[in-house]
Amino acid sequence: MNNELRVIISGGGTGGHIFPAVSIANAVKTLRPDAHILFVGALGRMEMQRVPAAGYEIKGLPIQGFDRKNLLKNIKVLYKIWKSQRMARQIIKEFRPNVAVGVGGYASGPTLNMAASKGIPCLLQEQNSYAGVTNKLLAKKAARICVAYEGMERFFPADKIMLTGNPVRQQLLETTLSHDEAVQSFGLDPKKKTVLLVGGSLGARTINESVISHLDLVRKSDVQFIWQTGKYYSTHIQEQLQQAGKPDNLIVTDFISDMGAAYKAADLVISRAGAGSISEFCLLGKAVILVPSPNVAEDHQTKNAMALVKKDAALYVKDAEAPDLLLATAVDTVHDDARLQSLSQNILKMALPDSAEIIAKEVIQLAENGK
């Protein structure tokens, strides 16, 4: 019993929370193959599919966020929070974890609160430069808080903070394709510059509109584009392209399964400014134009982006200005080799490698100390 390592990892809601969580779990299993790992997520959220697909067991809580527009709906939300706390207590009682890890997202609140109340050491992993609400509320109860940006003393007790960076999807770092092979895998010409546009798994409306409204610029440019539209927007975009005529130099897909190949092919990336994506760009040294989503808590994507922009490690286009400026900026930038090289070198300096392993060692250490 004393030699067992039993870890609960809780949180999710978006890929930005789930990818680091799975990476931490994988790193724990690499260091301690005997470890028992249980995930706790929110029912109906992305983690309930992604975590089992990664090979881990997950239990779901009925928790959800408060509805700021319809206050009457919050009566049901309060009931779900109460029910989630009772369920979290039962999960912890049955699983008997030595340590609990919170990665942000609704489910981590009741799970880590309950773990801390039972004297189980807790570790938080905060992906963004502006701390999420759940992690800020849990900070007092955490033994260690792993962050990806400097200056997080604004949100957390300084003596608990550890600068580790964000764990990223390991397969991105293990791509063996050369640049030319990666470009050819998309049916494109390795001699031409390639721009990759991504808006996350669901897509980004503004980035998509920026392409649709400038198909003539795409067609006339001597540049190739790989465009991940996201599944949510795919059907509508295919209809628009059928009417307008799809340019031959534009590869359109709703989802890219091999992002390692896509990043390797790209001379320039256009993306939202989620913390996970930014960590990937840093580790891969990708020149990038960031278009932060305005529809996120505390406008944290803009804060993520500006942390890079102030070090000349990324370009920034405001969401409201993107439909007019984004494509022209991309075409100009991708032809400027000196600018691409400068952006690549500067973003690479901001990389924090081996994040998952460093965090996993902290998790194991907390478990040992807790015993």
C-alpha cells in the first residue's frame, strides 16, 4: 500500500486543458509505470471522449459554470455544484489518491477542494498568462503551482510557484518528416512558401472569414495555404467555396490529424492565442501571427499573445481587424525570410522544454512527501 502511487487528474473543457493533463499522465506513467491514474472531468465536455481515447479512465461530474445572462438558471447550477462535491467526495474515498492534480476547468474545483479537505497534497497547472478562476480559487489549498509565464505572483503565492512551461502533445516533437516531405504530404510544392491557418479543433470564425473574404488574394499570391476550418464551420465553408471557386493553392480540411506534419510544412502559422498552441510554437520555433479570441475569460488570449509580441517573438492582429488585414499581412510576412528567421529565433528562446516530465516529478514528490 505504501509503495502505491495513485494520482487523480482533474479538469478540462478545452483542448488547452486536456492536452497538458494527458501529457502529465503519460510522463507520470513513464517515470512510474506502476502508477494508478484516474481522471475526473465534467459530463458533456470534451475530456469525456479525449481522455479514454488516450487510454485513461475518467469519471464525470455534472458541474457547469454560472450563467451570467439568465440568473434563474443558476438555481440548477448550484444544485449541480452541490451534487458534484458529493460525487467528488465519493470518488476520492473509493480511489484513495496520494496526490491530486488540477489543470483548470469546472471539474477541478470540487475535486481538488475535496482532496485538500482530506489532507491530500494538490498541484495546480496553470496554462495561461492570466490565471483562470478555478485555479485562483484553489491556490491557497495547493502545495505547488506550475506555471508557463513569468510574473504569476499577481495571482498565486510566490513560494508555491514553479515555472515549468506547458506540456505539449509529444507527437508534435517526434515528427521525422523533413520540411519538403511534410509539404509533399499535403500535395503541395516544396519550392513555394506555405502558410498554415488553424483555429483549434472547432475552428475560428474570424480566421475563416479572413480567408473567405480574400479568395482572390489567395489565388493571385505565389503562396500555398493549408486551412483547417474546424468541424463546426466546415459544411458552410464548402458551400461558399463551391460558389466562389476554390483556389488551386488552397488545401481545405475540417481537421488535421497529423499536426506534426502540418507544423513542419508551414513557413508561417496563423492561429488563435491559446496557451497550449503558443507552447507548441515556442518549442517548434514557428513564426506565427496570433489572432486572439475575444470570447474568452478575462481576454486571456490577448495577454498570452502580448507576452510574445513584446519580445518580438510573434506578430499580432486584432480579431476585429483580421478580416481586412490578416491575409495581406501573412502574404507579406511569409516572403520576408529575415523576418521569419527573427520570429523563429525569438520564439524559440521562450520555449520551456520537458515540461511534462518536470511536472510529473513534482507530482511524484508530493505524493511521497504526503505519505
